[in-house]
Amino acid sequence: MNTMSKQQSKRTNNQSRDRGSTRLYKLFFLILFFASAFNVVFHIKHLENEEISSASLVKDLKDIRVFKSEAIVDVTNENENDNDNVAVPTGGTTTTALDSDSSKSATTTHATKSESSQQKTTTTTTSSSSSSTTTTTKVDNSKDNTKSEDGEDGKERVRNILKASGEEITPEIESKIPTWTEVKSLYGSSTKIIGLDTCDQFQSIIPVEDAYIGPAGIFNTGTNLLSGLLQSNCEVPKRTKKGSGLLWQVPWGKHNPVSFRLNHKATGQSRQVEHQDHVLPVVTIKDPYHWMGSMCRHSYAANWYHDKEHCPNLIPNKYDDGKRGGIKIGGGPIAVNIRFQPKNVSHYESLAAIWNDWYGDYLIADFPRLIVRFEDILFHLEETLTAICECGGGRIRKDASMHIKSESAKGSNGPHTGASGLYSAIKRYGHTDQRLDGMTQEDLEYAQETLNKDMMELFGYSFPEIKNVTEVAR
């Protein structure tokens, strides 16, 4: 009897242990379930916060508009700063030239098709109630293809751009060619095109038979280059009205602020456009540090005191003290005036403020538009042109060659004197050593404080590390 009681007690204890183990397992899996659920909710909220943060950029830009214009917008046929009646070849080999301060370019082929198998496209959309922006980025999935694509020294891709232009690679040129790693460190590994999410809107609202594509951009950002490339490589087959639909500039004037849209008519070809809202503006932008240096070399309609001793001169130093307009050390940034038209003079706090305001206004526009980087036209030509052309309802021509001519799109006279070639452009924009030329410690500190940080991040431009710069950075 005692033996039976002991065995029964033992079975009872074992069953209790089993039930206890089962409860522990259930509790363990329950904890795992709730932890996973919490993790999912956390990530969703994190993504929502990121989206809210991105969407706030457009709203913030609307709130901080400091664009100042004390002028009358004249809708008469005033002359534009650049002639928009320049002849551009149509068909065959593209002979468009590089338009930048450094721009005589050469016939350049960009080997991007071969990369597509190793890349995927990701799209980030920033939106608000009135407008939205999209950054499309090609993400390279290969683990390490630098050597295979760019040769043993990492320069093969850039070298091929120059070779395709007919440029002879001399030992001096070879020594100054940037590596693709350097290019990526400046601008990322792929294009950044803002506004691709507005393409469907443009194509659904604007009848393709009367749609236009027109370049725009502040001075020295490659508008002539882009125009010629589009006219030579893009076509809109469904267009039935007269002309190709590919304009030399937007009909309100490519350098004019976006406020001129629907309020001004440029001269020449653009006056033929009956409905300005049928035009897809393609706005070119450049790294603001390089762009300010470009303005020092070719100022166009911008007017401010500067000389070769100190420029970009955001904050006065000994070279500016006592000069035009009462400039003095400690007296604040050096203001800039731009005469966009004879009866329109706009006033800006500084060169850096121009970049913020001019592009900020296009960024928050409530109509379809694209904003493309000049550097992507230089280093990612095929991807950039294809995206622009397709957004406007067109396609790349079958005979397109994606080449850039080795002559300046601006010509070599007047304000364009001194424009350089493709090699000089690649050397300048592919390295960091000339990015800060002419700037002092005070200029760099002001630029870092003034340039819109959200816009810099959106376009993939970085702030330079500020070191102790005591003299003009030359």
C-alpha cells in the first residue's frame, strides 16, 4: 500500500512539473509575441515620424521665405539674360556643350546601362497639402564592384567619360582625374531627382499633344547644357502641334524666380507657348559652395562688391572693408542685387541666401516640376536625361548617343569668356580641393549657419568640415 501511495505521489509530482513547464513555455512564447508586436509598432511609429519630419521640410520652407523683391514684374518682351534662340542640332550625334562656369564639355558617353543589373531604385516622397517632392536614388547592391567597374586605380569610369569625348588622356590629365570613390563621396552613388512624383500629375492634366519641357535654373547651373541635351536626345512622339515641345528655356525666363511664371513672357521661341502651365520646368541646381565660386567667375546679372582677392565674400574682411555701399568689417553679410529684368531688381542678404530662396521657391511650388543636380548631368547623364524625358511624356530617341560636345554651350564671348572644358569641369567638381576656393573661416561659418540644412540633405550636398582658416582659401 505504501508503495502504491509513493508511486501515485510521484506521478502527481511529475504531472505538476509538466504543467509548470507547459505554463513556462506558454509564458515564454507570450512574451516573445508581445515583444515582436511592440517592435513592429515601434518601427511603424518611427517611420511615421520620419515621414512627418520629411514632410515638414516643405512647410518649413514656406514659413521661412525671405525672398525680397522690390520690383514690378513686366510682361512685355524684355530681353532675357541669355538668348533663347540659339540653334541646337536635332538628331544624329548629340553635339550639346557643357553649360556651367567651367563648361566647354566634350562628347561624353555615360555607361549606365551596364550598371542597372546591379542596382535597384528606391523612392522617398516628401509631401504636404500643397506640394510634394520625391528623391529617387539608385542603390548599388553589389558588395564591392569598384575595382571591376573602375579599374585597378578606381578611375576607369571617369576616364571613359573623357575618352568618349575625344579627350586625349595625357599624363597630366591622368594624374588629376578623380576616382569614382571621390565622386561618390561628394554626391552619393546615384542620382537625386526631386519631383518625380509629379510626373503622373503632369501627364494626366496636360494633353501630350501640347506639352512642353523647358529648362530653368539660376545662373551657372547648366541650363544651356540641359536644353541642348534634351533637344538632341529626347522626343515626344505623341505631340501633334508645331515644334518638338522641347524648349530652350521655360517661357517665363529660365533664370527668373518662379514667381515670374504666368506673369512674364520671355523672348524668342518661348513666346510661342500659349499656355505656360503646359510646360514642365526642369530646374538645374548645383552644390552651393561650387555655385558661389562660379558666380565669382561669371556674375551675370548679379551685382555685389567682390574682387579676385576675396570671393565668395559672404562676410567682409580687409579686402572688402570700406568698399561699395558702406561695407565694413563687422557690419553683417555682403548683400547681392540681381536685375532679373530691366524693371525687376531683387535684393538678397548674401550669395548663400540667393541659393536658399531661389531654389526654395521652386521646391515648394504646387505644380509639376523636376529639380535635377548639375553634377548628375555630368556624372549620370543617361539616367538623368531618361527620367526627365519620360516625365514630360517623351522617350529617348533611338539614335540618341548621350554625348556632350567639347565646346562651351555659352560661347566664348562676353560674360561667357573663360568657360572651360569637360576635363576642367570633371576636375573641379570631382574633387574637393577647389570647392572652398576664396572663402575665409568667417565665410564658411556663415554659410554653414545660413544654407538651408534640409535642402542640403535633400539634394545630397554636405557641409564641409570647418577648420582654422586664417587667410583666403586659395
